Amino acid sequence: MPDKRPLRDDLQATLDARRDLGPDYDAALVESFVERLDETIAARVRAELTLHGAAPHKHQAKNPGSAMIPIALGSMGIGIPLTAIAAGNAGLVGLTITWLAIVIINVAAAAAIMRRG
């Protein structure tokens, strides 16, 4: 069980300071104590996680693939006019290069999302 004396000492110091300074400083004193309390709680949680071998987990979306939807839709939206431009100006070679670039961009985006997720 962690030692509670430092937290009690902080509370006592806050109460003593309130007595000395008066009610004009109540908000600042409370805020200061709450910050120390938050730090103490966070340290205890970290210690418990370390003790039990649990690593803090990243917040993940329910479906990490859902982040790809805007990228895929954007690729399709941009791909249609690019297809017309590339095929009209450069023929099959331009069309192939355009869609190869779109595929590479989508694969790179998917890989980045999977690494992050």
C-alpha cells in the first residue's frame, strides 16, 4: 500500500495556506491541490500497471480499416477525371501510370494506418 502521508501533508499545507491567505485564494489553492492529487493518482495507476505487467494500451478505433474509407473514396473521385485525362493525352501508358500511382498511394496509406492502429 503506497504511503498516503505526502498527500495528507499536501492537503494540510493547502488548508494552512487557505487559513493564512483567506478566501480570495480558494480557487488557486484548490486547483493546486487537485493537480497534485491527479499526479499522485496517475503515479499509482502506473505503478499498478507495472506491477501486474499490463502495458497501457493505445486507443484504437473499433474498425481500423474505417480510416481507409475516405482515402479510397477520394482515390476513386480523383481517379475518374485522371483516367480521362491520362487516356486522352497519353493512351494506355498514361492510364497505366495513373492507376499504378493511385494504387501505390492507397497501399502506402493502408500500411501507415495499420502501423498506427
